Amino acid sequence: MPSLARYLLLFPNRVETNLAAVERAGLVPVTPNPWQITLGVARMWHRVLFRSETIGTCAADPVRPSWRARLLERRPLRFPFLVRERAIAPLDFSGLASPPERIIRHLLGAHHDANQFAYDLALLSVHPGKLETAACPRDADVRSRRPARAQDRRSRVPSRPPALIGPSGSSLRTLTWAA
């Protein structure tokens, strides 16, 4: 693995392990190599530094009416809470260094505009049984030590699993790589 990749990928061995799982699962016809992932991570760093207004925002839909949503509409205020809740991994731009539990927390706690959640669902699908866990988020992960926080998470989660998550994940693959 190139030395630049070792610096940008945070945990390069974990990234390589998860890339092998992506290849075994057959998510894409040709699995990207670590250097291609490094280029994607470098592009995300560029986006963070020069187009940060495009991250974690949605111009199409209004902010939810709750006081928390209106307050946390401002990204700098939202950032420390997302990190504390482990809803985001600020240095893992590929998602390949994150364990499945972190990806589930990210799906439930971070903003995903339109079909942006599909990449995270595809990553989760390579871990046996974790996609089904994410499909029923009102269970363990939505519960929290703090009832108000759990209620806020629950308000963002559908009452029944989305139709795109099938037991085989085949419709997920179609949605993910067509987007």
C-alpha cells in the first residue's frame, strides 16, 4: 500500500479487510483497490476544506419543527454532538475503517440527503446480519441512556423498515450502484 494511503486511510489494515469483504460479497463488478479509495478520501478532504457548505445540509427540505432540529441546523453547533454520539467518524471518509455498529449509528444519527444513505447500507450489507439490524432501528440502537435523545432519534426513523432492504440485499445493490 502506498505511504500516502497509509496516512489518509486512518486504519489502512481495517480498510483492506473491509475491501476484501466487499469483494467476497460481490457488491461491485470490480472492487476498488486501496489507492482508489485513497483518491476518494483525498477528494473528500478537498470538499471539506473548500466546499464545506455541501456537507450535512439539505436545501430541498425544510428543517424539522422541533427546537433541537432548528438549533442544530447550524453545522458547527451540530458537529460536537454528532461526534459524541458517534454518528460520524470525522476522519474516516471512506467508511471502510468503521465497524458495523458505527455505520448503523451513522445511518440513524447523521443527515443523508436523497439517496446518500445507499452507500452506507451497501457497506453494512457485507457484515452478516447487520443490514437486518439496521432495518429495525427502533430496537437496541435507538434506545438511549437519555430519553430525550432517544425520542429525537426515533422521530427520524421510519416505523417500519424501508422496502428497499430485502433479505438478499439484491434491490439494495441495484439502488446503491445505480445512484
